[in-house]
Amino acid sequence: MIQERPPAHAGSFYPDNPDSLSAGVRSLLADSGSISPPDIDPDKLRAFIVPHGEFRCSGPVAAAVYRLLGSRTRKPDRVIIVAPLHDWPEYGLILPTFPSFRIPTGSLPVDRKAIQKLAFFSETVFSDEAHIMEHSIEIQLPFLFELWGPVPIVPLGYADLPSDALVHMMDHYLGDPETIVLVSADFSRDIGAIQAAKTDRDSFARINSGQSVDPFHVCGATGVNVLGSFTRKGILNPHFLMAANSADSTGDRHRTTGYASFGFSG
């Protein structure tokens, strides 16, 4: 029997103690430092851009997304997490065969029916090895579990895949009010804070206007550009939520990473 995927980054990216993790997530969700636009109806939000950094750096920015999700009138049937696989060299849409993903606070089941539908696309490859150490999906799970418990997830990893290949796969799900799509992405990387702020402002402007972002400026550009494609078509409308830089928490202004969150209504 295939075992569930164990947590790979508990104790590094986020706390490994269940009580500490739950309390930490609740504290982030309760923080009023990020104010969401008041005219957004949470039930009309179909997709989000959410960071995948360590909790201490990107947690408040991610919480701006999950605070909105927690305001929905009901939990979704599934959450699709579209995420780059940082250390996987092979082309494709990489899906796991794990029946569930475990974190210290509990396990989230994988939506097998959604996985089976995605398996028919020619770009799809199955690999548990590709997912076993990836953080870009795992870092979202403590927030999801705190909000809704074992909500079904669809871990959609990709590597060396153009955004056009993902657009037709996501068309159905972005129109489904009972499905939430999370695009996991970080912004400027390993540059000084001043240049990072300038680079990120340009990326944010491009997202707001539906233009494509530069993969050298956004880690997860493929997923972001999928949302840009639907923005250009008038199907989605972007809403900037919050941004920060790793220097805000680490104090290192020489090699920084930018974080931002967006919601997309449709």
C-alpha cells in the first residue's frame, strides 16, 4: 500500500510541534496588520497567488489569503495547489500517487477523482519522488488544515512547463465555485532590498494588468501567468492583498526574497 506523504519541512519552514503550529497559524490569521480590500466577496474569489517561504518571512503575506478564505460561507470541495517543483529536472505536470499529505496537525486527503481527470493530459507525469521534499505545496497545508481540517487537495506540481500547457487544464476548475486554486509563488530572489522592491512593483503591475511576469523575477511564474491569461480574457479580476520582503524579518537587505498575495475574483 502506498503510504501518505510525510512532512519534509516541519521544524524548518514551520513548527514541528502540533500545538505550536496550530497556535502559530491562528496568530497569523488573527493579525490585523494586513487589511484586505473591503469590496471583495470571499465567495466570488476563485484563485489566489500565495507565497511559499518560511513562516517567519512569508507567513503574514500568506495569511492575507487564508484570512479571506476563512471568511467564505462554506468550505470548498477541493483546493488545487499549483506549484513549481524546485529540484525536479524533468518536463511535465507532476502529480503524486500519495493518498494524502501529512503535517504535524493532521492529514489532508488527495482528491483522486481530480487526479484521474488530469492524468489524461499528455503533459502529466506521476512521481512521488518529485513531491517528497518539495516545500512549495507543503507550506500551504498548515493554513488549510487550520481553516477546514482534512479538506481534499490536488497537489499540482510542474517543472519546465509553459503556462499555455496549464491554461486548458485549469479552465474547468477556475469556473467551479466549489474549487479554490492556489498558485504558489515567490517574487524577487537573492538581490538587494531596494532593487527587489523595484522589481516586485513591476511584477505586481503586470499581474494587475494581466501581462506575463518574468520567470527570472518570479519563482512560480508559470502558475502566475496562467492566472494572467484568464485575466486578459476577462474571466478573472486581480486584487492585490499584501506584499513584504524577507529583509523585514531577517534584517538582511543584501540577499532578499519578495513575497506577495493576490486574490482573483470571477
